Amino acid sequence: MNQRHAASPREVATMNTGEIRENFLIGDMMQDDNFSFTYSHYDRAIIGSVVPVSKDMELPNFPNLKSEYFLERRELGIINIGGPGHVLADGLPFDINKLDAVYIGMGTKELIFKSISPGDPAKFYLFSTPAHQPYPSALIKKDDASPVNIGSKETANERSIYKYIYLQGKRSCQLVMGLTILQPGNVWNTMPAHTHDRRMEAYFYFDLASDQVVFHYMGEPQETRHLVIQNEQAIISPPWSVHSGCGTSNYGFIWAMAGENQDYSDMDAVQIRDLK
């Protein structure tokens, strides 16, 4: 499991491109028959992935968690961006198709990931946070997560937001998770931008053509920086940072948060004209 330590706004303002990427970009995700995990010291969130192709994959444990098993004191959100898959949580089965989600509660000892077809494997994005009590594991279907349609063609940000794990949806201890799909011809996400000093956030970009990129913007609103992101890469966003992006084509992204509260609307808005 990789480790990423927290950095202050003052440090980030002095970083060059390589240093920003080293601290905030997670690029080694969605590897066949492998787990990928990054432990962030922002709210101790863990960002991960697994792609079971030739075999079933069981969630491992790691010495740095100092726990008997991975989810002894943690909860986990899962979203599949690939082919049909199957998740088995302490014997409880979940069939998870593309853009469906599964919430796994604290105390789950055995978690197994499977693909229905090796030729079209499931691609599971994982986000885990510390937890203080168990909530029931559950499947959340994309079709049951009523989308919120916002933005417009005029501002190139027409998009649909799907909320899966949040205060008014599937309950958790502190995990908030969902995804956003940009309509064809639209490229901007989360603009106007915002911060939320009570929560960290991670973005995972997907369904982006291999010859296209997203310019992801971060940093304090008056001291922004950018990273060039390719398909199936993730960004760690500090609580004090904006998190917004503009692609060279449309795409989707998974957003996941951890921190002080689960109020999705808890945002400190930043006016577009005030960005620097």
C-alpha cells in the first residue's frame, strides 16, 4: 500500500509539476489481477482498485493498518466501471454491473471480487474510510440513484450527478460517494469551483478516450495549479483545495469524500471570476 502524507497550501504553492504529481496523482490503477491501494493522510482515506481477470481476488490486509483484517475498523465503497462483476461479502452476494455501487460495512471479514467474463472484466474502484459502527452492506443500482441534471451546453458543463452513499441515501459512518457523467460535447466538471474545509475528496476519471486528457485544477482558489490526467487515474484533493477539471472530450468521474460531515451540499463556493 502506497502512502501519501498531507501537504499544506504553502508547500503546494512552491511545488513543480513533478512534485505535484508525486503528491496528488494516483496513476497505477486498474491493473489486471492486482489490487492497487494508496493510503492518504487526509482523513486517512484509502483509494484503491482491483480488476479480477483470470482469478477471483480477495481483499488483503496490510501491516500498516494494524488491524486483524482490512475492514475491522473501516467501511468501503465500491463502484464498477467495467464489465459485469460479482462481490461476495462474508457470503452475502452482490451482482454489480457497470456504474452500480456496493457499500460494505465495518466488520466484514471476507470480501471477494469476481468478473463474470474474463474477456470483459469488472473494474472495481474502491474508497475506504475509518468507521465507528457497522452499517448493513448493500447494493446501490445506478438506475435507482435518481440523477440530478445540472449545467448547460452554453458553459460546456451539462452533466448528470448520481449520489450513491450519502446522508439521504445509503447511510455510512462518514463515507460519501457517487459519480458524475458529462454529456457529449461537454468538458467542464465542478465549475463554478468550491472547497470544503471539513472534508477531503478524491476524483477518479474514467471513460476518457486513450488519446484524450483532463486538465484537473487544484490548489487554493487564488493559487491554483493543474495536473494532466489520463483515463483511469485518480487525484487526491486536500480539504483546502478546489477540485475541478476540463477535458479535451467528455468523460465520467467518481467522487468520494471523507471527513467532518456527510452533508453533500456543504461547500464553500468560489466565484469563477475570483479564481487565479
